[in-house]
Amino acid sequence: MVEMARAHNKAVEADEDAARSKEGSWLNFKRLRETIDNDLFVDDKFIDGCMASLRRLADDGYIGTRFKLIGSGADGYLFVTQSGRKSKEAGEFVAVKVYRSERGNGDTAAVSPEKEWTILRRAWYAGVSVPRPVAHRGGVIVMQFIGYSTEPADLLYNSKIRDQQKVFAQLITDVARLRGAGIDHGDLHEANIMVKDGKPYIIDFSRATVSDKPISMPREVHYSRDLAWTGGDMRFFTYFQEHGVDTESAYKSAYRTMLRKTPQDKAAGAGGRANRE
């Protein structure tokens, strides 16, 4: 009976593999490399290193060996793959960011993969709603996949949110936590925010800046360029204003709430390492 069940499972897997191959949506290592090769901005030597990193991550049990391209930008490509045995949710899907070059598409404003990984981890441990960092090798970052099955969740600009005010308040809190961790996202707009089940997730820290200088949170949060009312980078304010949110009142209310919290409350609310495992 056990052998029959195993044979059935193998047959089902073979059928799924054939269907995916026919659709052309799933890529092995070779086809993934061929996909990247079509990009004129790719640093071939750097990508060779990324391919080696992907194989090491697969050998180490963090990711699978088949990939589906779900997005690309100036800095690199985003794939989805099944997580390996060493991932917290083994067998589920994870997102894999593969950089085009050491600094994205030759843009000196972009941070290196190493720095983006460091910033993502710092944001996660500060309690910010970001994809959970999983692993990092060279020009490859593995993180929690925000989506359903293998389809990514909607970006803010095309999401359907019932409670716009609640989502806006969460983002204000997250930006304050970023500031408390010494991070300015630097490119925070509706295309760098994902929404899944009514919860916003801040993504893409490739333009972020970080300081190791201790910051009084939230008393200095208004100095963050992400929260600047004029000349700042927090362009998602416009999105919420267009959807009927009184952003100024909501911002002031969230700010007053943060000021009332004690340092202990803020530490607990930010969710230190113990609270995020």
C-alpha cells in the first residue's frame, strides 16, 4: 500500500512537472541563467557568482532547484522557489532576489546586496512589517514570499483595501520603527508596498540609508526623509489622500500614540529578536 502511494505521488509530481515545463513558467538553473542573459545590463561575471550562490543555497537546504520569475527591476530579478529543509517554513515558497551586478543596474545610488541584506534583517528585528529574511549568499537574497501559492500579493497601488485608515496607520508605525533602527527607506511609495490580507509589507530596500548612531524614537522620527511633509520620499501619502484618508490627522494621531509609549513599550512593540523568531 505504501509503495502504491509513493508511485501515485511520483506520477502526480511528474504530471505537474510536465505541465509546468509546457507552460514555460518554471526554470531550472540553466534556463534561469539563459533568462538573465537576455538582459543587456547584466554583469556576466557577477551573475556567474550569483549562480554559484544559488547552487550553494540549494545544497545547503535553503531553496529548491526550480524557479519562477515573478518580477524584475533596476537592481535585479525576483524569483519564487520552494523553500528547503533549513527554511523556517520548509516546503513552502520563498522569494529569491538575484542582483544584476554588485550595485544593481550600475546605479551608484543602489546599495550592495550585502547592505540590503543587513538592512532587511535590521528592519525585521525592529518589528517592521517586511519579508522575513531567510538567507544570503553573494548577490542573492532569500526572503519570505508575500503572496498566495506562487502568485505575489498586490502592490499598494492596485490592491483592494477595506480599511485604508488602518493600513495607513500601520505604515506610519513601521516607518517610525525603521527610523528607530536608524533606517530611511528612501524610496517609499505605493509600488514598494505590498498588501496581503489587509496587511502592508514594506519591500525593496535597495535605495535605503542606514546609520549606526542611536536615534531617539519617535521624538526624532519627523526628521526621517520617509516622513517628511515636503521634499521627502514618502509618496504613498498621495495614494491614501486620493482614497479619502485624512493623512495629516492620522499621522498626528499615530505620532501622539508613539510619544506616549515608554521605551519598554516601544521595545516590546517593535518585537525584538525573541518576539520575531
